[in-house]
Amino acid sequence: MQRRKFLSLVGLSAVAMSAAPVALSATDWRETKPDVWTAKNVDDAIKAMYGDKKIAEGDITVTTPDVAANGGAVPVNVKSGLNAKTVAIFQDANPESAVIVFDVNKYGVVNYDVKMKLKSVGEPITVTCVIETTDGKVFSGKRTLDVALGGCEG
Amino acid sequence: MGSIKVKPKLKNGVVKVKALASHEMTTYDIAKKRTGNRDDANFITHISASVNGEVVWEASTSQFLAKNPIFKFQFKGIGAKGDKVVMTWTDRKGKTGKGKGKIK
């Protein structure tokens, strides 16, 4: 069993390596970093995504309403002048933390709007945006808001 | 086959795109409540946009996007008026959705 497991691992990584040069821009972060999507809190998710890299406060603006009336669709905007490679958004209200990871290539302008679901937890929720720049540095920006009516309970 | 409405607009050299994907976006919690099975959750896991065959925007997503999520994004350096922005998504069950819009 052990050996079989090992072999399948080797097989997988070989496939990943041979596929890497072709898939220059198309990274499916759900496949490459599955731990990010199951992490239960923001710190764990960030660690799963970026490892132990130091995270600095950076030129990132996260915009949300102060109080979201409907947690089923909370508009969130992230904006940054950084030379971004990936842009990730996390929050601390829902069962898991990761919401979305954008890949930025040479055509990209970091100014994204998405609508996300946020659970109402009775206390302020923090939306964290983490950007990895093309030279490998990691920055983060935060925004805190209240949600009046949760959107995750269905 | 799902769909996306794509509305790109060119202004000052930057193309701004508004896209609306039609998708239920069920979370694990909702799925469990409705059917008792966490695994019935279904949501868009990857979405991308391309112009003239080149990817200009892409994202890996989780269950916490709103139902029928709206995305707004921008790109520059590619795409003229009349070019088509083509978008595709893939969901957790492997279904795909497509949509395109002409740059105005």
C-alpha cells in the first residue's frame, strides 16, 4: 500500500512538472493548493497559500459597505498599484476562509469587484486581501464590516 | 450548459468588463441542509476570460461567491473595439459555462 501510494505520488508530480511549462497562465489553485480551500481560518489559509513568507502591509485597498444589508451578495472591491502575480481574498465569517484567488498576468489591472456570501456572526467581519507581487513579496490589506443578514445559511 | 453575460467596454486604453455568470453556487452548508449530503455542493471553481486566444483574467473560486456571481475586472494592452471577450467557467461537478461579448 505504502509503495502504491508513493508511486502514485511520483506519477502525479511528474505529470505536474511536465504540464507546468504549458500551463503558464492557467493555474487552478484549487488543484495546486487544495489546503487553502479547506483552511478554517485566515491565518491557516494564508500559510497554505504563501508558506512562511513575511507579510507586510501594502498598497492594497479593500472596499466594502460598512454594513452589508444582505449577506448573500456583499460587494467587495480590491484595488492595488502593486505589480501583482496573484490576488487572494479571505474572510473570517464563513466555515472556510478562502473566497477567490485571481491570477494576474501582463494584461491584468488589479481592480476587481466580486460579490461574496458572508455569514452573519454577530460581530464585525474582516475581509483580507493578500497580494503576491511578481518579485515574490507578499502584502496584505484589510477591511472590516458588519453583516445584517447572513447569506450562507441557505 | 451554463452561461455568462459578458459586457466589455474600452475606455482610455483599459477594457473594463462586467460579467454575470448564471450559477446556483451552493455551499457545503446549504447542500447539507437541502439534501443532507455535503457533497451535493456545487459552485464555480475556475473562471477565465480571454481575448484573441490570450488569457487576460482568471480566478480560482470557492463556494462563498454569491449566487449568480457578478465579476468586474479590467485589463489593458490587448483588445480593440469589436474584439470578443470570451469567458468560461468550470464548476465542481465538471460542468462548464461559456459566454462572450464584443468590446464596445
